[in-house]
Amino acid sequence: MSDPVSTHHRTIFLSDVHLGTRGSQAELLLDFLRDNEADTIYLVGDIIDGWRLKVTWYWPQSHNDVVQKLLRKARKGTRIIYVPGNHDEFLRDYIGSNFGGIEIVEEAIHETADGRRMLVLHGDKFDVVIRHVRWLAFLGDWAYDLAIFINRYVSWVRRHLGLPYWSFSAWSKQKVKTAVNFIGTFRDAVAADAARHGVDVVLCGHIHQPAVEQVGKLTYINSGDWVESCTVVIEHQDGRLELVHYADPATIEAKVLGSSRLQAA
């Protein structure tokens, strides 16, 4: 696990923040954005959770602060490229538009400082459930939120028993997806599509599974999420790509339990 960093980067890649949900670690992301600058920031989908906001409106100040921070960065000269995902698919109606200095694109080809070509996309088009059984995708989204809710209280009990952090939601998600080989199939589908683009690297989000793996000659990177993992991909000035875990599980747990207490008060 890499330590949090505070510097100016060439590029930052963020995905699956899910602003508009109680599980979003917006305060931790805001800390990261305050401490880190970049020439370019890619928002790789599911930044805003339109699915959840349609059901119930939840938009605390910290979520608004993240949006405002990104807009301020754009005004100060940071290039911000937004690749919509399935949860913020309403933005796909505005592909090619520019809002407050934020460019909306379907996919992007990014060139690293060391000359590698990278395909940047959210990845939901490779999810068979999303594409063909949409109602099941909504059900799965609800079940994931329930798992996050359960995880808050399982973590609280384990902490008071002196046991190490353990994520029920991550465990259950891993068990189910491993059973159907979903993660590996998703990765291979993304890599195959990237190979057709003739790129060296592909970066996506969607499945909330941060990873850097070699698939043949191609480097597959998943930027993870800001619900549980709190991960970000950074391109350093020399073109080196790094997957950074911004906060350890205990820190994330403390933030979640703290926000739960505030909501209950």
C-alpha cells in the first residue's frame, strides 16, 4: 500500500466516487484533492450516482465541496476529462460538450510522458448484466448498498472486540464474483477491446476492484473506487503509473462510523 502523497502530478485518474450515496468517501477525496494537483484529471465514470439520486436525494455539503473543488481546479488551468459510467449515464447525452471547463467524452486515448498510449473508459459496456438485464443491475446496486450498511456495524463490533478490520461487503462481493469468474472475464474483455485500439495500457473502473495487471503485452489498470478502496491512479512526471491507496481500511472505517453517528444524532 502506498502512502498518501502531496505533490504536483502529470495526470490523476479517479473513478467510482458515487457522490449522492451515503457510502461515498467524499471527505477523504476532498482531502486528496486539496493536497494533490495535476496537469490533467480524468474522471473515469460513476462520479455522481444518478441511479441513487433518482430514488432518494442525498447530497451533503462534502459532496458539493468535491464538485466545487474540481470546478476550481478547472478554472485554474487543470484539464479535466469526464468519461461517464453507467451510474452517471445521463451525461452521455452531452458527449462532446464542455461544462465549466470539464470535457465530456465517451472514451479517451491518453499518451503518457514516456510515450505509451492508454485507452481510458469506464468499462460498463463489458458488463453483461448492465447491458442486457438492467433490472438485475439495479437490484445488485441495492444489495451492494445494503452490504456497505452491514459492514459499518460488523466493523464496529470487531473493533470493540479487538479484532482487525474485515470488510463484509468486500468479502461478499469477492465470493459472488469469484464464483462466476466475473472479475477475470471483465478484465479480459476490457483488454481484448484495448488491443483492438492498438494501445499499450487500458484504464477503467466500474467493478470497484483496484488492480494493475499484465495481460499479454497490455497493462490493465483498474482505478478502484472511493466507497471502500479509496484508490487513485497517478501518472508521475516521467510517465510512471502508480495505483495509490489513499487511506487504510481503519481510516475509512472511522470516517464511515463517524458520519453514521452524525446522521443518527
